[in-house]
Amino acid sequence: MASLAALSSNLFNGGCLWKYQDELKVSKAGKLRIRITSLASSSPAQSLQFADGKANKLEKLRIGVLGASGYTGSEIIRLLRNHPHFQITLMTADRKAGQSIESVFPHLVTQDLPNLVAVKDADFSAVDAVFCCLPHGTTQEIIKSLPTNLKIVDLSADFRLQDIAEYEEWYGQPHKATALQKEAVYGLTEISRREIQSARLVANPGCYPTSVQLPLIPLIKSNLIEVRNIIIDSKSGVSGAGRGAKEANLYTEIAEGIHSYGITRHRHVPEIEQGLSEAANSKVTVSFTPHLMPMSRGMQSTIYVEMAPGVTTQDLKDHLGNYYEHEEFVVLLKNKEVPHTRHVRGSNYCLMNVFPDRITGRAIIISVIDNLVKGASGQALQNLNLMMGIPENLGLGCLPLFP
């Protein structure tokens, strides 16, 4: 019989508490029987069964991480450390090619991982799936050249916008993989789970759009709020700006202040409006202003909406509560509890709540996520789990880090 210590290493790995419903039973024959059930309950019931101390193990799936030297790449590596079925066999970083991952990220010194290579030298025959964490504009041609048997989750913005003319307008260059764009599925997990399950290429949502669309799409679909006059005030930790050395991101430029940027022209605007317009079956235009905050990670979106005639804030809360009742990673807080970014740090959770505005007929929605996890790498892993047909919460059991 496998030892309980060995079993515990699967459930409490890397300092993370896996959130499972578990039942320990001793059979009449005196054998330990353990059932572990995934809490990804909006999808068909999926479970891992352990009988007589032996798991029905899946073969390890080989994972490539393109752009492993950036923040989202390092988060993918951190999360995969706790994944029972994924193993990293390839990591690329053109400017860091030939280096070990601990030389780029010293906090990963304990991990046994392959050295970084340039994309052009990567052997994709040795991987089953790829997380693409490359900058916008560089991803299209690389993904276009990958073997068609690979499952791909792209964390850049290159495949998020369905209209390639809109992509060119907002990103300043023509799209170079238009055929692939038609194939890509937008990966807002809790909204598009069924489409993601059968996808080969998933466009992982941006951080701001994730924090905004999760509360708004269910309300728009149910006609509980008006689609006019939506005002979104969002704030992000500095890691959202990437790891590149930029003057605007220096400590003295960011510390002890709030930095508004991308006013009326932030690249996440068309992505937000695309999702909300699809939910409304009509064009939706929003007022969106992002701000950079002097913290390393975390994101809050404060959203001001006009309710439909006769609708109350309690109606909004009831609908969101019902919509996300069985979701593990989206949580509607109780009563007047206020979501705070420090309560999701390092986790894949989105916390939200609804409050009445002082202006009659309006409501205030607050949504918080970790921009690097639910806003990027965590949602990417959630999506790849779905694409591979395994419980979507695998590798994502880390509770928020507090204090």
C-alpha cells in the first residue's frame, strides 16, 4: 500500500494546500480507499480515484513554455510544480538561451528543469502542449510554424480579437496568422468552458478583461444592467507591465503614487468591448481607465453600472451568486464584504461583490484577481487542463498568500 506520506506529497505540494473534497474509507478487508473529487463543478463531474492505495495514473504530458524568462512564464513554472500530470520538457527564452532557469529566476533554484533554448532551436517533437508567453506581435508567426498536433494556450493578445482589422488598429501592425485567428477560442474559462474543451488553440484573456468580464457578462446576458454608461476604473500591480527594463517602471517612478495610463486607448478596451458586445448581441462601448499601483501584483476593477428598470442591487447579487454557485475560482462575497487584492495574492481566485450607489438606479461592482494568476498563467493552466480532458483545478490549489 502506498504510504500516507507519499499520498500527502501529492496533496500538499510546494507549500500549497490542494482544495479537494476527500473521503477516506477503510474497507472490510482493511484496505484504505480514498476518493478525491475535483471541484470544477460546472463541467461534467471529473474525479481521480485511488483504490487500494494505487492511483490510476495518467501518462505525464510534456509541456513547453515559450518565453519562460518573463513573469507569466515563471508563474507557469511555479504552478506546474504542483501539477500531477504535466511535466515541463522545453523552455525557451531567446535572450537567455543556454542559461539555467535559476540564473534567470533564483527562486526556482530547487527545480529540476531543462535549460533555456532559443525558439529556433526548440524540439517540438518532445512536447504535447505549449504555453506561449511571448510578447504581442511575435507570437503569430511562431504559433503558425508549430506542429498542428500541439495544444496551445497563447497568453499574448495576438489571437484575442476576432476582427483582424481591429487588431491592426489597436496593436499597430497587420495580423500575420489570419487562418489561425479563425480557429482560436477566447479562453475566459467560466464563460466559454465548452468551447475551450474542444479547442486546439486558446487565446488566454488579458488581466483587465478577466476582472471586468467575469462580473459583467452574466449581468448583461440576463438584461439586468444597461449596456450604456458602463464606467470601469481598474488598478494593477507593476508586474502587469512586464519584466522589461522601462524607465516608467523604475522604483522612483512608481513608488508612493498612482500612475494612470492608456487613457481611452488602452489595448484591452477592444477585448473588453468584444466580450460585452457578444453577451449583449449589440455594440457595447465602455469608459475604461487603468492605473498602475505601487505593488508587485494584484488587480482591482471598480465598475459603475446602470441597472435595468425595476432591478435592484440585490437582484444583481442573487444572479451572480446563482451563476457562479458551483464555480471554484469565482467567489461572490457575502453581505457588504469588500473584495481586496491581498486576499487573492498568488491564487487563481476572483472575488467580487455588488454595492448600491448613492445615485438611484446605479450599482458599484468590485472585482479582484491576481493579475499574474487568474489574470494570466493560472487561467492559462485552467484552460489547458480543460483542453486535455482532466480536472480544471489541477495545479491550481494554492491558497492566497497572506500576509
